[in-house]
Amino acid sequence: MSKSSSKNILITGAHGFIGQALVKSLLTTNHQLFLVSRNKSYSCPGAKIFFGDLNQPKFCQKVLQGIDIVYYLAGYKKNIAFHAKQPFDFLSGNAKPLLNFLEAVQNSQVKTLVYLSSTIVDYVNVGDNVLDGYALGKYANELALQLFAKQSKISVKIVRSAAVYGPGDDFKAQTANFIPAIIDRIAKSNKDFTIWGSGKRRIQFIFVDDLVKNLLSASSNKKKNFFVVGNPEAVTVNEVVGKVIKLFGKKLVIDHDLSRPDKITKLVSFSNVVKPKINLDKGLKRTINYYQKNNV
């Protein structure tokens, strides 16, 4: 890449799981990186870090000075249980910062904004009594971005991703999502392992490196502004559990807690910018290796 093609790139949510993977990839280029984080202990040689809160309009204006491309990965997320218990907090925690940020973008020199959404928005209109504030926040943000794009010359790209997993994920029992939670539970199990429901629910995933490639390619795509990315391979909960147990080399007795109903399944048709290369078997192996090496 020539020096003339170097861009000033801003990444919000840079200290998060996906953010760190994107930063790692972009550090191998000659682009100038500017990162946003609320974690003051975060450091990243080779990039300039802004510590602050996107809920503050003046902070949004500050971080956008001189920026060409934005990857908006910031989000307020834990897991479905938290999202259901505090739905308004998660709706507000995702929608308010983006609206502040878009106000500032209008008066900037930004040319392209890539927003990371989630296929969880497909569950917003499902006949389920459980309201997921995170899903509602992502859905509201997609609508806001579509309206913003209509009255702006800025190229807005929405990348709606399947469930992401991989090295660097959050394995904490209270906040982990499906795959890291399964890995942590199986690692700590010696005899029995309980699956909620029948385990027949089918899920689609995407390995974090494949998601990063799609985010990078989406930013320069001239034909489309909306992408749904993920590995079309759909696996059941039972299959995921079986694969993880095998990779740990354990022999566990599987029990099903049928008092907990299976969650609704909605499979997605993907429009990947870059075809995912890492299948679930390879992805799980890499993720478990990370888990074991880092004593998570």
C-alpha cells in the first residue's frame, strides 16, 4: 500500500473482543490508527488512544478531528440474561452514544462509517415475551443509520454479524456469550454437564478473524451498504457441546434440563463480503487453545 493511500482510521470499542482483533489487523497496514476506549489501563503501541465516553458530545467532536474512516464497534453488551433484566438500560446504552456520535460526524470530514450490528436484531419482532434491550438497541441504531445516510454524503455501511467467537473472548461466567460460556463450563466440569432444554436449537457463528476481514472489505465496497455476515454452517447446541468436550479430551455425562424451554431459532441467509474460512471445528480448537494458554 502506497503512502498516498494512508487513511486516518478511528475505531470505537477498540478495547473490546472484536475491537482488539480489528486493531491487530490494521496495525499491519500503513494507516494511522485512533482508538476510543473507556478503559484507562488500555495501551496500544502504534496507535493514538482517546480515553472518554461517547455519551459526551464534546468528546465525540474531539475524536473525529481529521478522521477519514470510522469503525463503530462500541456497544453496551453482556449476555441475554442481563439484557432481559435491564432492557431499557441496554437500549439506551447502545442508542444514545451512537446518536451523539452521528451528530458530531455531520460536522466532520469522515467519508466512510462502518457500523457493527448483530443478527440478534432478527429476534426483535419474534413473538417472545422476553425483551432483549441489546437487540432493541442494535435495531434502533440500524434505523438511525439508515436515516442518517439518507441526508448525508457519508458512506454508511452496516455489517450485521452472526454470533462471534474466538481468541480474546470474554469467558467470565456472568457475562460470557454462548461459546465462551460453554468452554468455561466444560473446562470446570469433571463428571456431569447439563444442557438447558433439548439442545436441538441450531445456531450460526462466525470466527472473529473472518468477521474482521468482512468489516475491512465492507468499508471499501462500492456496490452495497448492508451486509449480513457469518458462516452458513448451522449446528445444534448438542453438537457444540460434543465438539468442546472432545477437544478437552473429557468424558462427561450429558443431562438435559427440560424445565428450561429451548430458545427460538432463526437461521440467516448471509451476504458475506468475504467468505468465512474458519469452520467451527478449527475455530473452537483455536479458542480453546487461547483459553488454556491464558489460564482464563
